[in-house]
Amino acid sequence: MDGQWVEVADRVLVRRHAELDLSAGLVVGDGGCLVVDTRGDERQGAELAAEVRRITRAPWTVVITHSHFDHSFGTRSFLECPVWAHEDCRADLAENGAAARDTWARWYRERGDDGIADDIAATEIVLPDRLVTGVAELSVGGRRVVLSHFGPGHSGNDLVVHVPDAGVVFAGDLVENGAPPDYEDAHPLGWPPALDGLLGLLGPGDGTVVPGHGDPVDRGFVVAQRAEIAAVAELCREVAAGRMGLEEAVQLSPYPRETTVTALGRPLDGPPPAPGGREIMRARSWGCPG
């Protein structure tokens, strides 16, 4: 799927990108379309916008699944249009976006990828202007699209995009395929209930779930990953209560040591980390430069 649009349901498309194996989405209606996530800098956003225009010339709306740079920093290339996100996504970008931009530009430069570093450093961070607290419904060219926040999970501002007539859910990074879930900014105890909310959108059939990274998956994949994330949440409870040591928890975890240690280090109420310090683990997992 790398570098091309793949139609996963009627006029619902996914485009995979080699950088971080990120997946962007497109929902096409009659006279309108919805772009799901905008990639990690203005150049990448402009490339995505050009590829959307190969599919449709209809006016677009953008939705951001969460505030992390690789999903949200490309938005400038789509303006002027409505940009939907959870209200805490806007708050995080406003408060921490500049620091995240500096951190990631430095991270790429230290690994010898000056091109991406320069692109990130030059990016203008765009704040969403259509804010969701719990649930919002959009009409995309006559198609109903539901945006839902099921509480903190991978981040504090995860937004799930559901296209009911196609049976497709864009999960953002609540679901991960191809690398362990990223806990750098996570709320470990909130993540399993957030996945329960997502699974409730699918009903008894499989449906299609588009992760923020990796190939689309079915309901069974999400159920299995939810069980793993719930197991990590229980380990976090046990270690926090002093009933289990770190090494025992690492041995019992379904995930590699680095992922588990990061999860165990998150406060149970999941406040945000230092500005810009997000998703370093994912970049390592996906084999970024260096």
C-alpha cells in the first residue's frame, strides 16, 4: 500500500507513507470530501493534498485524530477549510506544538536527515478551528461521518472517525499495526476503555479499522490488541500499588521491554510529558534515520 491510494470500502481510501509508515485517510462524498490526518510537516502535507486532488476536486474538510506531529503538522497545505479535532488537541498544539517542532527537527538532524529536519523546522503549526468534546457528526458530501472521543488512551485527545455507511473506522494511534503501541504520551488505564468505545462502533461484524500506522485491520485484530493493552494496564496498577516489581512486570508483559518500561513509568492519571518528548519510541520502532 506504500505510496498509493487503496480503497478499503466504497469511496473510503487509505494512503500509506514510508516515513513512519503513517496512514492518511480520505472519505469522498457527492460534492465534498474529508481528509483524515495531514502528515508531519508542510511539505508532506502539500504532497498529500496533491494526491487527494488526483482523486477528487471536491472541497475538503480535515480531521486530526490527535495532536502528535506526524498526524497534524501538515495541515497548513489544506487551508482554507474547516479543521476538526478534539478540544485538547488544539490546546496541546497551542501549548506544546512549537517545542515539539524543535524537538523533532533536532531529532532528524542528529540522525543525518537534514531534509526532513528543515521541513519540520519551517512548518507553521495550524490550530484546529472545529472542536469536539465528546461526539460530533459531519455530513461529507451527503455521507454521515461521526467523530468520537472515548477518553484518553494513546494520547489525551484521541479522536475516532467512523464512516457508518462503509463500516470503516479511522482509529488514529489507538490501534497500532506493525510496531508495539506507543506509550510516551499515553494514559495506560484509559486506553482499554477507549478501545471498548471504538469496538462498539463496529457492531458484531468485522468492519475495517485503519490504524494510524500500518495496514488496515479487522475487529478481531483490535480485540486481540485491546487484551494486550489491558494486560499492560493491569501491570501498571500492580507496580504502582507495590505488589509487583518492574522486572517481573517486564517478564509478564506482551510487549518488548522498552515499551513496557515506558508504560510503567506513566502516572496512572496520565498527565502530559515534557513538551516535544512524544513518540520517540515509535520512530525507533519504524526505523527512522539513524
